[in-house]
Amino acid sequence: MKRLILLIIPALICGMMFTFAGCKEKDNLDNESNKTITVSLLESDDYAIFEKTVILYEDENYLIKTPLYYFIDNINIFFLDDYNSQFNTLEKIISDGKTNDMLYSSSYFDKVRIDYVLAHFLEIGFCYFYDKKNENNIRQVVVEYWGYNSAPLSGAGGRKFYINNHVLFMETTDWIS
């Protein structure tokens, strides 16, 4: 009985410490509505890891891509609500990756999720970002986490991605209450 008590008490103390630490961190986030971080991106696409590539975004100005294996390892967060869809999508990506050297993320995600896929890879930094007009790569993005609460139980928050001396590249709204 004494051994059981000696095991339970430290576990309870640790649990309380993590609970209070988590609450304190949450309070700090609520008080500071906007935070920014600078994310370093891949500096070159000459690496052997780009033998199989997924195009995350492309228009007349920019090209953003990531290696296929890294794309596969990181897409699970977009299927938190639907395991069957995750399995089918992952199976299709792997199958397409066996026969094609270049895949497009827009082939696997709907228009709503595709912006969040791009935002995720920009936020973690494991992508190559090429500026077609200036013919050079963009080596970092600044991510601003924004949020506001105007009344009890109302507000919104998300991320803004800036390139080249704070030019807004894209914005996502991640939550609305």
C-alpha cells in the first residue's frame, strides 16, 4: 500500500505541474495576440532528395516544392477527422510517386485544404521557394500568428506569411469562434 502511495503522489504532483504550466502558457498566448517567427527554407533544390518532388504551389511568380518522402510523412495532420480518406489519399500518392517524378498537391486535396497544406510546409520550413521573376530562391519566410477576441466566445485567428521584406504572400484563418 505504501509503495502504491509513493508512486501515485509524484504522478499527481507532476500532473498538476503540467496542468498549471499549460494554463500559464495559454494565458500568455491570449495576452499576446500577434507573434512572429522567421522560418528558414531549403536553400537549394539540387539535393538528391528532390528526385521525386511535390509541387505545393505554382503561379507565374513563384514555385514552392517539397520532396515526395517528406510530403508523405507530413500529410497525416490534414486527415484528423477521416482515417479512410487519409489511407486512400496516401495510397494514391505513393502509387503516383512510383510512376511520376513530379506530383501536384492540388491533385490530392480540395481547394479548402490546399492552402493549409502550403501553410504547413512553409511554417515548418522544409520546402524550396523559388521567385521566378527575380530568378532566385527565397530563403526565409516570416510567419505572423494573429488573433483577436472581440467579445466573449467570439474572435478569430490564423497565420500570415511574409516574404521579401514583409510582403504578404498568403494568409490563413485557422480558427473562428
